[in-house]
Amino acid sequence: MSSSSTVLVGSALVLAAAAAAYQFSSSSASKDAEITDIDEMNEDEFITADEVVKIFDRLFLEMQAVLAQLSQQVQQIQMSGQQIPEKQLRMLLRGEFERALGIKQKVILDEYDMDEECLEEATWEFLEKEEEYPKVKKAVERFQKLWENVSGESVVGRRPGQEGETKETEPTELLDAQKTVEAAEVYFDALTNAMGELVQGMKSQGKNLREPATAQELQMQFASVANEKGEEALKSMGITQTQFQKSIEANASNPVVGRSLAALQMKQQQALMSMGVPAA
């Protein structure tokens, strides 16, 4: 999927369709460095699984907001009729994302009185025992997916010593512009309906969507189901997720497709507002 379309489709609901990415900024310590065994750490240096989950969940939420803002900027550019070359746009989005991530990461780690290297080492240790720490695995891979959508790198499930392998893919039959738009409509509708179901469930429990804790809970729940719901909707049309993504990329320069995606995003934003979902 093109960078702009990844933002528009993968994050158009303000809360984003990405289940999400563990990727520290480029200043991270080498992944090949020896990892300290958690059991050997001093008690005052011990990082709990709950802390790792909270940090990644917060990074995910805050970077989703950044992605939503970038999405709006890309939408404005597209609606003005301007076209940015795919490679240039990808680099631009990645650079802005990394810059914001570095800032937010530092703030969060300072609040936890924790440094990046210690968090990274603890995270890898928990992931070596992922069956014992499923919440860590879920939080990390959710953030990995977010980064993957922005960077184009295959990082979901990456572990120490792995260098972001490129997934092998079979030749894909691309959709024409009209079919791509039709698939996008089905995809966006599925995501909107998924959000509607979550909102209805929370309202039935008497929860106030305007409360920050509830809004965050809604975002996390949506991120957990969005990809599956979107993929199921595409499957009903006989289209795979990969086929859909590559078709959007192939048709990215088509002004009809660009306008249609922008219109779908606006339609979704209006639907979310009518549901009472807080803006990002």
C-alpha cells in the first residue's frame, strides 16, 4: 500500500486500523548486544511485564494520534490535486514519524525513570517467553504493525538477531481503479461497523467515551479487531489483503482513486462523530 494510502486506509478512523510496532529510534543499542537475564537484575532495576505493556500501549496511542495528523495533511495535499512521488512521500512520513517517536519515547521513559536500553533488553527477555507474557507480545506486535505501515519494513514478530526479513509473496493480480475503489468502500465500511459495535458495547455498559481512560480503551480494542474485520470484508469479495494493498499502490497516481479515498475518510470521520467517538 502506498504511504499516503496506508495512512488513509490504515489509520483513517483516527484510531487506526493497524493492530500495531516495536521499533525504537535509530539511536537504539545494537540488537546483537548480549541481553541481560531478567532474573539476574537487581531489584531496583527490575522492569515488570506490566510496565512494558503500559509503555508500548502509550507509545501506540500517542503515535496513532501523530499518524492521524499526518493523515489529515496528506488528505489536504491530495484534495488540492498535488501528487508527491511514492518514494518521497514514504520518506517524508517515516521521517516525521521517527522524529515524533523520539520525542514521545523520551518523555515516557523519563516518567518511568527508565532508559531505552534497559527497556529494550527487558522487552526481548519477555518475548523469549512470549507464552508466559502474551500481553507483552500483543502490545509489542501492535506497535510493530504501526511502524510497518509507516516504514514499509516487515518487522511484525521480529526478534533479536533478525533483520526485518522481506516476506516472500506470490505474483498478485492487481485490481483496476474502479474495483480498487469498490474494495476500499467495503473495507472502510467494515472498519466503521467494527468501531460502531465497540462503541455500542461501551455505551451499553454506561461508559462515557469522553473520558480519557474509556477513549484509550476504545482505541486499543479497535486496534485488536480492525485488521481482521477489514480482511474478512475483502475476502467476501474474493480479494486478499495483499492484493488490495498492492492495487491501491498501483493506482495511487489515479486522481479518481485519490479523491475516492479522501471522500471515504471524510465519510468515516463524520460517522465517528455521529457515534460520539472523540476526535484524535
